[in-house]
Amino acid sequence: MIQIRRSNERGRASFGWLNSRHSFSFGSYYDPAHMGHSVLRVINDDEVAPGAGFDPHGHRDMEIISYVLEGAIEHKDSEGNVQTLPAGEFQLMSAGSGIMHSEYNASRHEPLRFLQIWVLPNVSGEKPGYQQKDFGRAPGLTAVITPQGDGGTLRIKQDATLYQLLLNTDYPSEQLTLPARKAYVHLIEGELSVNGEVLSPGDGVAIQSLNELRFEQQGDVPVKALVFDLP
């Protein structure tokens, strides 16, 4: 029902300008026991050196989410989108029929750290799309990506919802009901209990066959996590 993926068990890649940790198999890192969870295929924790980045490259039929933890991303793509993505904002790029893009550290002096997340779409060959938004810092669960784009959320081409989870000493717990669904939790900051299992930063937990998730802050450090509701 609950499978914990500890931070120090993740795959690693280092190219001088890039240090990355892979929750699931990616690139030269292959682990048949960790190929993704439901339609969630990639969670990479990337640290990019000042002024460095990913040169133009292509994607097709993939929903690609970027969430900046430190610094800012300079984004350019073949659809004409030229954007800066600062810390705290979510970006959703639907690759669809095909898109080229580049991502660079916007600073020449400070490092960039961000999560790169891939979700398999439930349609293929559609027109590429780009969305970006900051969803604030309200405690509890905040939906940021949904199948229909309800309530100002970013719209994903999949039956999946992404929540931002923030907990603190004034709002130390939260719960989520998801009957007949799967879920994945990735902890970014703080210590978090998920149905009694305690996670540390960088840990993830794959969940299935549970009707309810209970989240509880452990200690005094505020919690920041991503929670995926998956088919």
C-alpha cells in the first residue's frame, strides 16, 4: 500500500554544470523497480550551475512540470514562449505533437534548483501548450494542476491532480480522500508523516489501495511537499 523511496536511494547524475537526483529511472540511470508510478514517469531534482542550462531539445506527447525551489529558469520554446520562472511558481508545458525548448539558469552568480516532472498524457498529437502560475503560500493542500483547469489551476492532459502541500505549527495536519486512486508524495522541506510513515526531505512515497491520506508535520520546520492524485 505504501512504498517509501528514500532520498539517498535515488539515482544520481553529474555533468559538472548539472547535479541531478532521479526518483525514477531516467537517462543512464535504470532501476526496473522504479520506472514510475501510475502515469507519473519522472521526478528529477536538478541543481544547475550559474549561467548553465539545457540547450534546445525536443519533446513529444509528454506533460512536463517544472517547479523552481531556488533561483529562476529562463525558458524559451518553439511556440514563441519566452518566460522567466522564479522560485515558487509552477510551469506546465504540454509537448503534444512536438516542441523544442531550452532551460537555463537565469543567474550568472547563483545556482538554480528545480524539480522536473513528467506525466504521461491521455491524448497524443495535440497542439503544444504552455502555462505558468504562482499559487501562493496558503497552508494545507492547494490544487495547482487539474484535468479541467478548475478554479484557475493549470490544465493537464491526464486524469491527474497535483497539490501543493504546506504545513506549519499553526496548521500542522491535513488529509486527502482518494478512493480507488493511486498517489505519490514528494517531500521538499521539513519532516512529514504520511499515514504514520515519516519522511525526510527528498523522500518520496508511492501509494495505492488507500482511501485516505493523513499528513502531519513532524518537528518545528515548515513542511513543503507535492502530492499527486493519480489514476
